[in-house]
Amino acid sequence: MIRTNSELLSYVSQIQRLGKWGIVEEEFGPKNKIIEQDQRYSQVHLIKEGIAKCYISDDNGREFIQEFLGAGMEFGELEVFTGRLSICAVESITHLTVFSFSYADFRALVKTDARFNHLVMKALADKIRYKAPRHSYQHSHPIEDNVLRLQELFPDFARVISKKDIANYIGITVRSLNRALKQLEGAGKLK
Amino acid sequence: MIRTNSELLSYVSQIQRLGKWGIVEEEFGPKNKIIEQDQRYSQVHLIKEGIAKCYISDDNGREFIQEFLGAGMEFGELEVFTGRLSICAVESITHLTVFSFSYADFRALVKTDARFNHLVMKALADKIRYKAPRHSYQHSHPIEDNVLRLQELFPDFARVISKKDIANYIGITVRSLNRALKQLEGAGKLK
DNA sequence: CAATAAAAAGGACATTTGTCCTACCCGTAA
DNA sequence: TTACGGGTAGGACAAATGTCCTTTTTATTG
């Protein structure tokens, strides 16, 4: 449920320690909007520590959470390749420490460092291969199944992530989430 | 709605004409299952001509269409990077002509040809940036809006793609699709 | 051509889910 | 302290959507 990428994180930490590139460390408190939707930026970020959410808001003001990002996950990297505006907003949930690259450095690394290139490519592929089955599952299974699934993947999700975020992640309303939780409690399948 | 990538197609055509790599051309009739879900393969494909669908089937036998693939779209490439089983099945809709690479050649090209590397990276990024807003839109808009949207993106979708596939693409049943179409006809918003 | 299968259309009903609303608890700022 | 906002919880109702089924149309193939 909360995605991570330890291989990428440790490699980037290593690069950063060398000091050859302008990779800086930044800190954010909780509930900090780091990236807004439909904007242009010039930095790529990689989470060193903490949890953030990446979400799309639609015209009706609803939020649809794409991913919860944990250690080693990048964001803002798509735009380097597509040259277009950001599609997701990213907001810290817990306190967050990130590495930040300029587009120029990120591009240069991708071009000259084969291992970095490969890890970034793999990270993109992983984002795709993770998203598809999740949406498919959500679509074709009742809410209760989805909740149980979360519980398996991340036993104490309820203690870290708000109900609202969980609902937006599953793509339902808080009301429906509560109904499902009630249902599961009654059946003794929860907690 | 039907994704394409002319830049990648023309570059691969060019590479193939050089004959330095073992890129072969293959043909498939309509309704041919080229890739099955949860299998291991050793080839990457790129569509030269025709339309295919890429879909996930869930445990209940329902299909959820991820993308309609047109000229220049790759499939089977994720597994080169992730080393895992296929997540989607791919089936031709029309007659299909594809270029096929062995994993070895694909990997070698990614490693040695900077332009190819960049185009593949961009193609991955595009797959991500395309998928997210679509699912978000589908989720938070009534079916009618989704149908109208398809109509805009691809005016005569109904003549090429079956109702079942369209419904599976939007993530609804055929019954609901018919209801929406009826609704729109009545309001004079269709055709 | 006839036979059969697959796709399309839609009625009737049940269920799920969303919308709207009210209430409660808790932490914080005035 | 009091007032307020945010998160949580759940009742009542309406609307959207799925399920199941029947009929018609269109395409395929022996």
C-alpha cells in the first residue's frame, strides 16, 4: 500500500554523499503541499524518510489518491521526460525528508550513469505494473474486500492514514468506508 | 483513447531496416491472444499497424481494459525491467503487424542506443501520465460524461470496438453503457 | 442456404453507493 | 473557558449501477 524502493534510495544516497551533483536534502512538516497539480517545476524529488500522498483532484473537488509514497519513491520525475505539466499533487503526510535534484542534474545522471538510468527505468515500470492490478481489483471487488486487502498489506493503516485518505485511495466516500468497517467488525474479520 | 507513439515507431522502423538487430516483423489476425496474463515471455513487441487491447482479467472473469494500443505502442516491455510475470493480456482487435525484439536485443538497445533509451523511458512515463487522469475521471464522473468523452477522442469508436470492450474500458457493464447511450440519444447529444 | 453463435438492446428488480444531515469528540486558538 | 474546525460515526433517503433474463439483430461457418 505504501510503496518503497530501497535499491533506488541507497543508490541515490550514495551518489549524494559523493557530492559531485547538486543533490540537496530538504525537510517538510506534515500536511505540506510539495507539488501542485498542473504546474511546471524544475526539480525531481526522492523520499529519504516519511510518507506522502500523491493525488489527483478533479473538477468536483474530489481527490483520488494514486499512491502513498514511502522511502525511495520518486516524484516529479515524469515531467522530465514528458515535458508537460504535473498531473498529480504531492503532499506530505508525516514529516518528510527528501533528496531534490534539478532537472539538469537528473537528466545528466540518467544520461551518464548506467546504473541510475536502469533504476529509474525500473521505477517507472514498477509504477505501471503496480497501478493496473490495483485499479482492476478495486473496480471488481466489493468495498469490504478492498478494506481487508489493505489490512493485510499494512496492518495498522488506520493509525497512520486518515479515513478520508483511505477512502480516496480506494476511490469511495468516507461514508461507504465506515459502512464496510462496521460490516467487517460485525463479522469479526477486523482487528 | 487509442494510444499511439509515432516517434518511437519511426525510430524502430529505422533501426529495423538497418538489419543490425534481430527485429522481426510478425502478423496476427483479429482476436488473436498474443500475450496471456501471468506468464513469462522473452519478447518485446511494438505495433507497426493495427489495434490491440491490453487488459487484466480478474478472478470473477471480468476484463478491465487498460489501454487500446495503436501504432508505435510497445507491450511486453515492462517485464524486461521488472523480471516478473506479465500483468496484462494483449489481444489483437484488428489485423496486426508488429515488430518483435528478443529481450536480449531490447536490453542491448536500451543500453547502447541513447535515443532508443530515451524514447523507451518517455513511453513509460507517458503510460503513467495517461492512466492516472483517466481512472480519476472515470471514477468521479457519470457514465454519460465518459461516453461523450470517448466520442470526442475517437468519433467513430463504436464502429471499430465492440460494446463489450468499450464497457470494459470504462469499467462498467454493457447494460449500463446501453442505458447511457439511450440517454444521450434522447438528449440529442450523440451521433 | 440453413444453422448456430455472438453481439446488441432493453425490461424488471435488487443492491450498492453516494448525498445530505446531525451528532459527538478532541485539540487548539482567541 | 469558550468557540471553532477537523476528524469520526452513522441515519435516512435517492440515485446509479449491476444482475438476470428475454428478444432481436448481425456475423460466421459448415
